[in-house]
Amino acid sequence: MWVVAEYQPVTMFSFRSGEATSSGAKTLFLPTPFAVRTALLDVAIRTKGCMYGEEAFTWIKELSLAVRPPERVVVTNLFAKILKPTRKETTEGAMDRTIAFREYAYLEGTLTMAFGVVEDRLPELVTLLTQINYFGKRGCLFQLVGPPYQVPEPPPEFIPLDGVYVQGNQVKGQMPSAFQLGIVQMMDDWGASLTFDKVNIYSPEKIELGKDRIRKGIVLPYRLVRASKGFSYYERIPLSGDTRGVLKA
């Protein structure tokens, strides 16, 4: 069984890619699977308590995720003044003034997500989805457009978020039967070895990249339409019933 939830972005979206540095923070276009699962777990703990968190973690980890991206994305390219801890041994203050590259994305249209879930957990999932109001950073606010609804399977225009990824010297993930044209973005997801203690901020256990936190290459169906020194404008490639943007394997 699949549950579909449609969210309207109400602020600019910014979610730094895991491969970017703090000085060159390029943003992703969409929330990562890691951020979506963590948002569900966060709501579960805030509404039902930390004791419920471990139980919720188990079934949230097993969810299948798919997304229908917004129709258009405009990414700003700008430099901002920031403060960062000083590396100098002798200085008057603990912080230095510097500049850093920042990107913020304007998402035109709705972000629609589909969740594959076992039937027993369906009511819990719907309850959690109605209470989410941000993904990733707390300032990246999203508003649920309407009640989540059930479908037997996600429509063909949805993009699975379980793409092929490299772990160590192995290629993992299911190879698609057709390759959608678009832009590849590296998105983090919960790894098979991730435990509740590792995501618990009060636990001394740490998340290990490549095992507990894995990166997947997801092809988002966007094409660059226009760009300048101040912005980059992308449009979504048609997905449903349109094979012009698809290359068969």
C-alpha cells in the first residue's frame, strides 16, 4: 500500500549537499530520503514520546520512498558574510569574518511524496505526515495541501528515491529498466546498519558515513533553461506518457 502526501513550499529551500563544504554550500533541489525519514521520526517522538521513537524507527526505516518534484526550480547564487571559528593562535576574538557561497532554491509547484508502507502501519504514517511542517533545516517550511490519500502504487511520474549507489567497491541498488534524462544529485539515506541509538542525539554512538548514512545518486527530471551569475532556472522534464526525455536501456 502507498500513501501520497502533497506539500506546498512556503519559504525558500536550502539543503546543503553532503559533498559540499561550509564555505561552498551548494543546495540540493529536494529533501533527501534521510531528511524525510528523520522528519517522520522527529514528529513521532515529539507527539508520542521518546519511548515510541525506537518502535517508530523500525518501520520508518522500511518505508519505500518516491517523489514527484515541483514543476520549476530557481536557485540563487550569492555570497554572504559569515562568522567562523578562528584558527589563529593570537587574536582579539574567537570568530573571524569571512565570506561564503550560499544557494537558496525557490520551488514553484508542490512537492508530492509517496510512501510504501505495510497496511498495519498505515494509520500511524498518515498521522505523522499531517504534522510535518519542515524538511531538513527548521526554516525550510512546507505546508500540507490536503489529507494524505492511498493508492495501490505510485503513478508513473513519480521518481523512486532508491537509486543506484556505490558503497565501498560495490554498486548497490536496483538498476532501472529505463534511464530518465535529468540532473544527478547525491542524496543521503538511512543505511542498513543504522540503529535508533545512532540517530538519538542523547546517545554517544555516532553515525558512520558509508555504512549508517549512505549516498545515492538520484536522477531528478530537470533541465537547465537559463542561468546567469545570480541564478539558475530549471524546469521539470515531462514524465507521464512522454518518452521524449527517456532513454531505454
